[in-house]
Amino acid sequence: MKKLTKFGIITMSVFALNLVSQSIVQADETNSEPAKASVTLGITNSTDAENTSLANDMGSEETTSSDTSLNSNKDSSNDSAPKADESTTSGEATTGGKEDSTCSPGTSTGSAPGASCEPDGSNIIDEGGYVNVEGQPAHFSEDGKSVVYNYTVAFKGMHSSDRGQTVRDIRIRIPKIAGAKADFTLIGTRDANENPVDVNVPMKELSYDKYDGYSDWDAIVPSAEELATGKKPSIVNMQDYDFGDGTVNVYAVSSKTFRSTALRVSVTVPLEEAKKIKYLPIDVRFQWKCSQEGGISSYEEGCQHLEEYSLYHPYYANSNGEVTYGALGNPSLVDDTYVQNGHLIRSVSNQNTHITPNNGDWKTIPHDVNINPETFFNYVKIFHLKYGPVKYYASEFEDMADQDVSTLHYGDVVVDYVIKGTNQSIKKTYKDTPLTSIYGSDGKLVTYNTGENTDERPSSITVDGQKYNLVGVSSTSAPETGQLKEGTTHVIYEYEKEPAPKPNPEPAPKPNPEPAPKSIQQEKVQSLEQKSAHEKAQLPNTGTSESPSAMNLLAILAGIFGISLFKKSKKSES
């Protein structure tokens, strides 16, 4: 019985191994099949096997014969399909980890017995993302006649250790809106040591023809040292060099550093046009794969246009087979299904474009998120960067493109005056802050104050002769001061009726009795007293006391002195 059990286990193990081997062989056979060229431009559900040239799709571009040409890369699109052996490292492979492996350094075998050596990707150095668009809050212009939409665009060029392959110069696509104007400001560059430097320098706009005649390559972002010497940054208007449906304006700029640099894009839209949209999107993506560094690229330099790949198109074919930018060219189509927390969560044009999350820091660029391998423009796989000894500073989580929206948030402040405990109004609603953008030109929330004067906050209100006094802010009211919020901020003041004054009766008059008649004797005494007082008042100021007791004492002394004199005279007579 034990032998049968062991036999059964061995049989099942062999069966399982055969199934795994067959699956891997089938996967390799599938990946080795030639790609079927698609004749439809930019179908949103296309896969890597459907990548074709822009020349085939539009019949407008000739292929080149260099190693960066379209012809040399048609077959490479097949390799962007996932392979069983590319999902494992040398340490994870069932055979590649054996001591007797004959694979050269930098390669490993696949997971199936007898698999050939494949690159393990150790020559790929991931330094994060390469393009990020971060929409900033929109605001009203100073004159209130326009809305200004703002974006921060950060980018860095992909490169290799031998500087033999680069991805350079970005394209910025902005919807064409009647009366709108785009302005560009350099806000971040690098110094000679590649350290980030915050700046704030307006960029001048050049036509492509004017740029082409410049020898100093003005469309390259200047370093901090170059800015210090007076060099001005510029951007190139590429309106005549777009393969889309003509609904967007296209601008180009490049950088000589391979670290992130940044610019601010400001799009001023007339208010009447801004009222037609809720979100304004822009698209930014790299345009050229080149074998040398430089400024704005071209086929003449032997570079390859990345839009030769349908996965990379910013446009797509609609149900009628017509090329369109979709909601990128028609912003009124961008609704809340595209946006979350004020930022895009999916592409507004070709859905193959994956969104880069925002981090508020131009100095670092995050990876793309929510990647679908079947629709993701994987630069590393498409161009076989894992093959060969050259190190590539690239990422398999970056499709070299990004989009985002800028949003105008409206808000106003109104004040109501009611009787306490009721909704009864005793004064017309006061408009403290008219409908405006809740963000200012500095990107900060606008503040309000409803208690600045008596027009806003009267201490009393008289209605039909009845006076009402301010009690305070209602419990259901917004604060008297604060930051604007989207929608209406409602401040409510409560008042109480002033009580009627209590009656204050006049006091009863007190009787004034007539004095009793005086007797004759009393009148005489009173007359004498008045006379004596009058005489005393007229006495000379001798320095003696005028009190009655002093006078009496003097009279007594005088009497005694007189009696003594009288007695002496009597003795002398006798």
C-alpha cells in the first residue's frame, strides 16, 4: 500500500511538472509570434502587440534606416508583452539559482528546465518618474474678467551611462479656447552640481522657425549659473507640428540636466468661456528618443518620434475612425468621473496614458500608478534596455507622459439678520463677498470678515419703530471671520426686541407749612440779637476775642477793680 502511495505521489508530481512546462512553452511561443500591425490609429484598448508606426496610421511620415527607426522597432513591440522569465530574478528562478548555471553575469535562466539565459534587468537604474503635471487652483484675474488656470510641470530626461540614448524635450498640449493665452514661468532649475534651485523667471515664447535659427539653443532650461549671467529661458510654439485634430496648442522645451526641472503653466481664459467648463486639462509628454543630447529634436538628427507607437498617442480614433483628442481638446467633456480631490484619476484623451500621483515637490517625480501592463507604454521593454552592458536610467513604472486639471472653485459670503430663536428676518440680506474664486493669485485661500463695520454688523436695527439689539452669532451660523469655501458661506446675526421703558411717576409735592406767628417779645429779642451781631461785625479788629464769655470776664474784672478803688477812696476820706 505504501508503494502505491509513493507511486501516486510521483505520478502527480510529473503530471504537474508537465503542465507547468507546457504553459511556459506556450507563453514563449505566443511571445515569439510576429505582431499583427493595426491600421487603426490609437485605439484605446490596444495592446503592445498592436503598436504600429505613425507613418502607417496616418501616411504622413517616412521611416528611417537608422537603428532608432520605426522599422527596427516594429518587431520590438512584441517584446513588450509579459514573458514568464522576465517576472523573476536570478535568485528566484528555479534553475538560475543553481551553482552549475552557465549564465553570464547580469543574466539568469527562466523558470523552466532548459530555458535560455535572459537579462535580469540589473542594468536598469530606477530613479523615479520622468514627467509630472500637478494642477493648481484657478483664480480670477485682477480685473475679474478672466480665470487663470495654473499647473506645475516637472520633468527630467531619461539617459544612459554612455550617453548613447536619451529621451528629451517635452511637448505641452493645452486646449484651444477662444481668447485664451498661455504664459510660462521657470520655477525650478539645477546648478552646476545638479542641486535644485528655486527660481521665478518668465519664459519668452519663440516660434519654431525663430528657434531653429538660434545657435545657443534657447529652448533648453538654463542652469542657475546661466540665469545669474542674464540668460533668459524660453519655450517654443509648435502649433504647426502636431498630428492631432487641431484642437490643442503645442509647446516644446528641453533641458540639459538629467535631474528634474520645473515650470509653471498659466492659462488665462475669458470668464464667459470659463463658465462653460468645470476643469481645464493639459497633457505633457516626452517626444523623442535620440542617440545624443541636445534641445528640440527632429528626424534630421536621427531621432525617433515616440508617437510612432499607438500606445503613446495623446489622441485616439473615435467611433467614426476620426483622430480626436477627446476631452483634452474639448474641456467641457471633463466631468467628475475623471477627477477626484481636484486631480485627474484617468486620462482625458487616449486612455493608455497613465496618471502620475502628485507630491507637491518638483524636485522628485513619483512613479505612475494603476498600471495596466496591456496598455502601458513600457519604454524599457519596447526598446530592449535590459540587453547589453549599458546602464539605463529608466523606469518600468513610467510611460513618459502625464495629465492633470486645474479647477476653479467659486464661493461667496452672505449675512442675514433675524430675531433670536426664529428665522424672521428684520433686515435685507447683506452680500459681504460676491461670487469669486476661493483661491487668490498666490494659491492661498481668500479670507473674509463680516464684522468690519456697522453696515455688515449693526449693533441695533429699528423696524416699524421697534428697536432690536444685537445678541450675537446664531448657533447655526458660519464664523464671522474665516477662509472662503466652495459654495455660499452663511453668517447669521441674532437680535432681540428692546423692552419698553418702565413708567417713572413724578413724586408728590411736599406741603410747605407757613411759619407760626411770633410774639412781640420774641421779635424784640430777635431784633436785639440781630443788632448785637451787627455791632460785633463792626467792632475793630483788636486782636481780642469777641465771644460773650470773654466780654463777661472783662466786665467782672472791671467791677472788682472799681470796688477796690471805691474802698481806697473811703479810707482816705476818713
